[in-house]
Amino acid sequence: MIGDFYILDFSYDVEEGKPVIYIWAIDKDNNRVLILEKNFRPYFYALLEDDNEKIIDEIRKLNKSESPITKVDVLEKKYYGNPVKALRIETVIPAYVRTYREAVGKISGIKEVLEADIRFYMRYSIDSGLRPFFWFQAEVEEIKDNRFRVSKVYNLTKVIKIYEDNPPELRILSFDIEVYNKYGFPDPKRDPVIIIGVWSKDGGKQFVNETGDDLKTIREFSKFILDYDPDIILGYNSNGFDWPYLIERVRNRNVKLDIGRKTGSEPSQGTYGHYSIVGRLNVDLIGFVGSIEEVKVKSLDNIADYLGVMPKNKRVNLEWYQIPEYWNDDKKRQILLQYNMDDAKSTYLLKDAFLPFGEQAAMISGLPLDQLSMASVGYRVEWLLMREAYHFNELIPNRAEREYEGYKGGLVISPKQGIHEDISVLDFSSMYPSIMIKYNIGPDTLVKGDCDDCWVAPEVGHKFRKAPEGFYKKILQELIKERRDIKDKLSKTDNEYEKRRLDERQKALKIMTNAFYGYMGWLGARWYSREGAEAVTAWGREIISSAAKIAESEGFEVIYGDTDSIFVKGDKNKVNELAKEISDKFSLDIKVEKQYKRIFFTENKKRYAGLTFDNKIDIVGFEAVRGDWCDLAKDLQRQVIERILLSSVDDAVRLARETIMKLRRKEFRIEDLIIWKSLDKSIDEYEVEAPHVSAAKKAMKAGYAIFKGGKIGYVVVKGAGKISDRAEPYFMVKDLSRIDVDYYVDKQLVPAVMRILESFGIKESTLKTGGFDIMNFFKK
């Protein structure tokens, strides 16, 4: 029969001594199905130093009966763009690729062993062209196999075509667990799970440990998953806490957390730290929040509040240390249950913010969504490159240990300090990818030595051949063309669903394209090239410098420049003409990105704030958008910025003085002075006792639970010694008179606002004492 299937994920197993690829999918009738590919075999390459028939014989002698070498073929391939001869060595069991890799690498005449570290099911995905969230049509044969929790199981005979179409409706479930623990970091050997909350389109449900036996609670949760049969399970830091905790909790009772679509399977930790659930996509949304720079403490409640899916004033807000207290008190337990339900619901609602982008990024990179959510942008780019390498007949380089090599970055034109009116920002669109395309930059086009027809990078002198087109250039051109086509389609459609899908695709393409430069300079990259990265920034510096000179020659004043943009003051009616002149000169797209009614710069680079013509305020580089200051300092700095942009410097100084005086008069809330820090490691892993670590230890000593990956809030109290000695968990400080007001004035408020006000000649003493103005303040 011929069927059409929507791909969710891949996995594999060895059955009767042979590997079987599992393609987990959904058919056109919305049935969850499994397609088995039984004919694909693992292989790797050996790069030959010369043509030596004896080498093939030597390789065949390595044969192991458990997984024999079934084929050794001599192929014409390319390696870094150069033609090479390579042996394609095929075996039976994927695990034996590693065994053969080591042995083959020792044979005389073998220059290098390649592509032996690619996961077997991903190797199949690359070679077959099948990718998550695409449809494929195939000739299949239905079989009976009760080992799998799906509607139908098929053997794959032949793939007919791969195509895009509207996806089926996916079943999505979110979950969140609460653990009872009063003795420091939760220990799954000791501390029970008390609540598991789940949320789906049907609403919420909870599994509560009423009897003291959390194994019963976890089993109820597992049964619910099997009955609901979700395609995607969402969590927030679930890879870091929930899954490992649940797995260890049942393992201590000799039980498996059997929730996959293959009977007897349990979540297992895989690549990038994610937990794989067979046949389902386990997506930890915390992997997507790194791009939200505005939120520094990326807790679930903060992210949900920032994105508007569940504002803090419409949910129960508890701190981790309150869980035992609320669980033990019958009158408060319902509040804890609602807190858990709000977390599960928040996680579910965040799907609309992150999954559309994630799906498109998975389609581009080929990485399954659960892996993609935890993989860095560099890894996402690399999987795209690996897929393209297969089509270009390029061998994939191995990973290598490399020493850090620094190089000069983008040009920053020092800002003209002070307030400026009517400023236009000219921004080069995708400058670095455009440079890579224009000058054919990549590890395969780099020429070391003489070259008659090369691009030569300014300052650094690295040479790149003009022809043929390099690996990076070809792929970047494809990505840019695809994005242009997508944006064209986007402008022509009225369908809201299609608009969202296309917009997320073009965003994913943009992020992927712009990440190529960073990937090339990443020490962990397979296609690493320090010379390439260094050349890109060298050309970038030349272009920005020249663009600034053109602007000045046309009567504009350049106020600031940074990497791929310049800030100019001049006739706003002529700024588009300036952009066209610069664009024509360098054959690069440049546009007027923003226009500011008012903007101010300090003497420091990458630090400014501006008021746009639609009255939005942009803040770049100040503590107001950083996380290591208390709310009072952050709020004051933001208000000072607003006063300068909307009113005057004098008004901003007056506000700062008033705030400091209120603090000295103890007109504050403890909550405004809390400094929040994340605990990225277990407490005993910290070598230096920073204030937040000291505060965490004090909380543990007092019997409060401390979670790795969580956050700790502390305040600084009066006393002798270092700040670390005087950092107290905020919930243990009830008396306002204990607060070290001088610390908050001298180390928080004043430094936060002086980052701005010192540029206007204001001194610290003016803020602290205030002179006659402060007296006028008291007369009001």
C-alpha cells in the first residue's frame, strides 16, 4: 500500500542482530503510526593517503562475527572542497562503528577516519532526506507488532516523495512536579514527590500523594500519559529536574517509568542533556528562553509574566522554600495545589510562544524538536551543514580539541557623549553573512600561500579564492533566497495560520543565517576557521569605517558606530538617500533601522538609551536590563533614563536624591532590595563563596530546600565582614532596621544611576548630600 506520513521523531533498536530505524509518525487519518526501516546500515569513511589495494584487505581482516564488515567501497568525495578518495566502510551493528573506527585509523595508508561519530538514526535522516515535521509518501506493508503503542506498524518498502503540507493536530501535554523536602537539595533517594500537575487542551489534572506513597502517584501520572498518548510533552527545566528526579525515584523501587510508545521503554538522557522518550517529543521550554534578554532571572513565572501568557497578579506565587510549609498545613495546601496547577498551565500556554519557531527550526536543521530545544544555535547550524555536506558530496570533518585563539572583533566608533536630537540608525542587514558570500569565505576556500585570483582581507591578509563557490557561500545563498521567497509569500497571504507559520520560518532562517559567522569562529565547530572569522570582522571594520566617512561627506554627523550599524545626525529627509549610496558602494543591504527623537550616550561603548518617535524607550548596556541589581536600583535607573529622555537631567537628579532619602528613612519594602541570582550548580560545587552561595547555605542550615537550577534571593544586612558574610536569605530578614542601607546607597543605587549621570557632570556627592536642593526638598 501507499501511505502519507507526518514525521515526529526517529529512534532505532537492534532486533535479531540487525538495526531497525523507527520513524514515529502520524498518518492522514490522524493515527499515530510507526514505520520500520530495516535495510539501512551504519557506515563511516576512511580517507586514503594513496591508492593501495592492500588497505582494503587489511580492513576486511578486522572483521568481527558479531557485526561483520559488509562493504568497503572506494568513492570520489570532496574534503574541504578538495577532491579526495575515500573508503566507505559499512557494517551491521551501529555500536561497532566505534570499534572499527579505532582499528581502521591505525592502518598504514589511512590518513583520517571520518563520520564515525554521527548517531545512526540521524545518519539515516541525513541520507534519506526525511526530516521532522515534513510529510513523506511511501510504499509500506502493514504488519502486526504488539510491542508498540501505536495504531499501526508498517515495514517501509520505498520512499516516494517528501513534501510540506499542513500538519496534523498534535496532542500536547505539559507537566510540573513538586517535591517535599526540608533538608537542602532534594534527594530522590529520600524525598517524595507530592504533586504532579498536568495540563492539556482539556484543562488541568493533578496527581496528589495523599497516602505517603509517591510510587502510586507516579504510576497514576504514567498511566495518564499512556491513556492521553501525547505527541509532545512540555516541561520547564524538566530535563534539569523533573525527569531525572522521577526516573531516580522509581528506580529506587526497581520500577521503570514506562511512558514511551514502545513498551518497556523509559526516558533516557541523550544528546545536549535532553531526556528522550521513545515515540514522543519531550520538549524542555527552558531551552528556548535564552534569547529573551530582557528577562534576566529566567524562572517560569518571570517568563510567563513577560510574555503575557500568565501575569503574576493572576496566579499563585510561592517560593520554593514555602512548599513544605504549605503542604503540611491543611488550610494552605489548596494554595500549593493551585501553585502547581498554575505552573503546569503556564508551561502549556508557553507552547504558542516557542513551538511554532521550534518546529520551523527543526525543519531547517533536521534536528528533532526535543533535541533542538536544548541544542545551542551552533549545533543547529552544524546539523544543517551536515545535511548539506551530504548533498554536496562533502565529507564531514571530525570534532577537534582546539586552543582558544583570540581575534579582533567588529569596529566600534566611540560615542559622542551627551544628549542628541533626531538620530537615525543605519543598519547593514545580515552584514557578516553578506561578507561571507561576497568574499567567498570559508574553511574550504582559504588559501595559505600564493594566490593569483583571491580576495584578500584588509588588515589581516587572509586569502580566499574567488572561484569555485565555497561550502558556506552556497548554503548561505540558499538560506537567504529561501527567506526572501518566504517573505514574499508572507506579504501575499491573508490566512492567519499561514502568516504565523511563514513568519516563524523566516525568523528561524534569519537566526540560522546570522549564526554562520559565530559558528565558524566557535572552537567546537567541525567546520572551524579562525582565519575566516577574523577576515569577516576585518572586512566589517573596513565597511563601517568607510560608511561613516561617506555619511560625513554628505553632511551627516556620525554620533556612534557598532559592528554593523552607524548612528547619524542630519537631515532625516535625506537619510534614505545616504543609505542607498552606502548600499550601492558595498553591494550590501543597508536600511534605516530606527529613528530616535532623543538619545543619550555615555563615554562607554555599547551603552545608550533612546526615545523613538513612537515614544518607546530603548535601553542598551545599562544595569536596568541586567540581573545582578536589586529591583529598587533597576527601577531607579530606568526612571532616571526616562526622566532624561522625557524631561531633563535636573529632573533625573531630583528623582535620584528623593529615592536615596526615602531609603535612608526606611521607606522601602524588603522585596525591593532583594538581589536574585541563579544557582547553576549544587552548593558544594562552588569553589568561591559568592554572596548568593552564602545565602543559600544559610537557608539550608535553617532547613529550607535549595534547588540546583533554581534561584536564591538575598539582602545585605548590617555587620562586620565581607558582603558574603552579610548576605541573608530575604525571607529570614523581617526587621527593616537590619538592612545595611549604606550598602544599598553606595553599592546599588548610586552606582546604577552614576553610570548615566556622570556623563552629565553629576558627582556622587551631589546625589548623597544634595546641597541646597535637598533642603528645598524638605521644605516641600
